[in-house]
Amino acid sequence: MHLSDTAAAPGRRRKPHLLILGGIAVASLLLALSIGSLHVPLPQLWAAIHGAGIEPYRSVVLELRLPRAVAAFTVGAMLSLAGALMQVLLRNPLADPYVLGISGGAATGALTTIAVGLSGAWIGGAAFGGALLSMMLVFGVAHGSGSWTPTRLLLTGVVIAAGWGALISFILVMSTSRDLPGMLFWLMGDLSGARQWLPQLVLLGVALGLCLPRARDFNLLARGELQAAALGVPVNGLRTMIYIIASLLTAGAVTVAGSIGFVGLVVPHMIRLTLGTDHRLLLPAATLAGGSLLVLADTLARSAFAPTQLPVGVLTALLGVPLFLYLLRRNR
Amino acid sequence: MPLLQCQQLNVRIAGQSVCEQLDLSIEPGQCWALLGRNGVGKTTLLHSLAGLRPIHAGNILLQGRSLATWPKRERARALGVLFQERSSAFPSRVLETALIGRHPHLGPWQAESSADLAIARRALSAMELSDLETRLSDTLSGGEQQRLALAAVLTQDPALLLLDEPVNHLDLHHQIQVLTLLQASAGAGKAVVMSLHDVNLATRFCSHVLLLHGGGDYECGDASTILNSATLTRAYGHPIRQISHDGQRSFLPL
């Protein structure tokens, strides 16, 4: 099986895997542009992408579906990368981008703005602000005494996330029935309003640019702080960097699409089960796979029960759970 | 030049003194045993010597240069540590685990070369793990995992090896095999410092001994002078008798 090949020659087998995943990513994006209430045949799709298409295909592809597909890919990629980073930072396979309360802070911000009747950019701005506030709160409390073990960071994050959870319940109970559907869609994760992707894509690029040269350091960090330090890894600086990058990625993702579950927890594990635990392959592979999964899930979410649009978070779980269980079983 | 020097070193942990005013010089070719009761601070001292925890007072010099001023990666090429406890968050293959020893030798974008692979495979072969290369490390036995950790330190190939209980979990054959190999690598110009619980293995394989008595008190020097029934009886708080057989000294707890 290919697992043993990766182990036998680390570093030799990375490119083919990434090319395949890149191919899947492109295919999922093309599928997302073509499928929907209006089916766009391949020749028309091709023409539209090259700016030569005829209406209504051109505007459906370029103005409606392309921004949403790119936003979906970017959000999925960010969540998946953030999940892989959180798992190595906390040295805990159950960690996901939301475990330290980032999404709770974002949700509290977003729901508050919905409750007071604001909409549009206000919701995204408040979500990002809430995420940043939560990130600084957790970092400040966990780092306060100077020692921040993974356990201390995890406990601090979980407690603060629980606090946000209580606030969210409070807002939901107190809100009017007019606001509730919007709030629930936000909480389940929803890409129907997602149009903004450029800042997120830049953030994703910067994050990958900072993480990939240090991917071998991450491998060592997963083996424990002392072991990593003994092999020359600047442990404290690296952990601070991972925390900030993972938090900003999560904040950027929830700002666009609410808290879409599952992608950040399970995609990194899917990659570990199929391609191994080397972060030099894991990080770019999880980024591509997370993006592809969310594009496919969102395409299904808007077309499966059309004209009803499902929240994409429902679909990520429906697609991901059987796939993950299959991989887990195959590797036993 | 000594590989490692301690000057008036004080190490404390949780208000307890591990060593006070320790003066020590470790030269290439020497094999040191670090002996003492449970909880006397052997691991703490090894971690301090590796620069992994702060010291209370004094100096540690690695190859004549203050340990704290070494860049981390460069230090990891000069000094390797075997830890008593290991826990990986995610399982990995045996060969991948051995290859972590090459980390300080590689730049950020540099992948392991075939030369690095050859070094790791040599270490695995020396630890009799060649057949297990593609196994997941969490499927190995305790002794195999211990030898794998040793293989990773050998792959790191530092001049100074600081080993916390290297023969932990090893069967008799592998205890002797590992210590013979460490003795030989000291003979080839490296230096080894290892904590041991078996005084007789220390007697047989180590040229020098650092004996921690607790409360900051220590004795160090040639194994032949430090190891005797009086010092060991005091160190372990248990009567120990020396017996000789065919010119080989052994120590027997009564």
C-alpha cells in the first residue's frame, strides 16, 4: 500500500499526492460552476471562464457561482489548515479550529448584531471582532503566568468557549422569531451570503507561506515540547506563531461563513489516515482537501433540495462522516 | 578541550537542591554514569546539562562556549538527548521516527537526502530494528520503542550524548549490546553521560561516575575510585557489598 512508500522514502512521494489533490480541487470548482438550477454545459462553462460566454450562462457562472465557489474553497481550506495547526499545537487529535472558543466569540458578535437589527457587513465585522477578542482573552489567560502547556491552553480555551456558549444561548432565547432563522443559519455555517474571499485568500496564502518552511518543526512539536527543543526547534516562538495563525484563519473563515463544523476536525485526520503524519505533506494536502470538500458540500447544499438551500454545515457532516468512518476502518 | 564543563553549577527543582557547586569536565572518549536514588534529580540534571531547563547558578560550557549562547539548531548538532518519557500525539513510521535526528542538520526547505536516509538506516540496523522500518511506532514493544529512540539519537550524531536511562525496558542482550555500542562511540571520540539504575552495568561500561547523594551533595570522578561499597551504601541508603570475581567487581544489595 502507498502508506509504506511514504515511510520508506519521506519527501519523495509528496508531489504526486499534491497534484492529485490539486486536480480534485479544480474538478470540484468546475462542478460547482456547472451544477445548479441552471445547468451550464462544459463548452459554455469554458467560454464563460474565458470571458466569451453567452447569457445567461456568463453571468450565472461569473457573477453568482464563481465568487461563492471560491469563497467556499477558501473557507474550507482555512478551516482545514487551522484544524491541523490546532491539533499539533494542543497535541490532541480531538482539537478543531473552534475548540479554543474562536467561533464562540465570533458567534456572540454576529448574533448580537443580528439581534440589534444590523445586517450585511456589520455581521461579518462583529464576528471577526468577537473572534479576535476571544483569541486574545484565551492567550492572555493561558499565557499569563508565563508557562503555557497544551493542557492549560486547552482548558482555558474550553472554559472560555463554554462561556461564549452560554451567551449564545442567552441571545437565542431572548431574540424574536424573526431573527432566529438567520441566527441558526449562522451558527450551522452557511455560504449563501458569502461573496468576500480576497482578504481570506491572502490570509491563507500568508499562513501557508509561514507554515510550510516550518513543517518539519511541526512534526517534532507533535512529539512533545522537550523532544522538539532538544532537536533545535524554538518551541515557544513556534507555538505562539501557530496559535496566532490558526486563530486568524478561523476568524477569517467564520467571518465569511459562520461556524461550519466538521471540516477542521476531520479533514486533517483523513489526510493523516491516507498520506501519513508528515506536516510537509499534511498541511498543503489538508488545505486542498478541505477546500474541495467544502466546495462539493456547498454545491450539494444549494442544489440537492433546490429551491430550498440547506446550511452547508449539515452537508459537510453528511459527506464527511461516512468517508471518515470508512478510512478509519480501512486503516485498522 | 572538554565537550562539556560545569562550573559551580547549582540546579534546583521544586525547592530541592539537585547539585550545589558542581564542577565537572567531560572530555571526548569518556563514558559517564549518573547514579543516585529515585527522585534525587538525575533527569533534572540531564535536562539542565542539555539546556532544556534554567539553572540556578553557575555556568555550563559546551565545547568551551556558554550553553545559553548556542543557536538552538547548532546546539542540537553538538548535543543529543534521550528522554525517559516519550509521547507522540500522532503515530508515525519507524524510519520517519529515526529520521527526526537529521532535523538539526537540514535547512527549512531541505528534504532528507539519501545520505540522511543511509545514516538513519545504519542507526536502525545498529539497534536491530531494520526489519521494522515501515511499522507504526505505536505498534512496537516497550523495548523496541526504547531502541527506536536510541536510533533517533544515533541518527542525530552529536558529539555529546545525554541519555536518560538508555537501558530502560531492554532485555539483557540488548542492555549489553546498547552499552557496548555507547562505550565504543565514546572510544571513537564522542562523550556519553547516562543515568543508570544498575550499578554493575555502570561498573562494567563507564569510565567515570557522577553520584548524586541528594540535598545538593555529590561525588564525581573515575569509576574505579567513586564506586565502592561505602559510597554506594550512602548514595542508595541501603547496605551494599562489593564482591570480586575473576578481577571483575560487582555490587550486591544486602
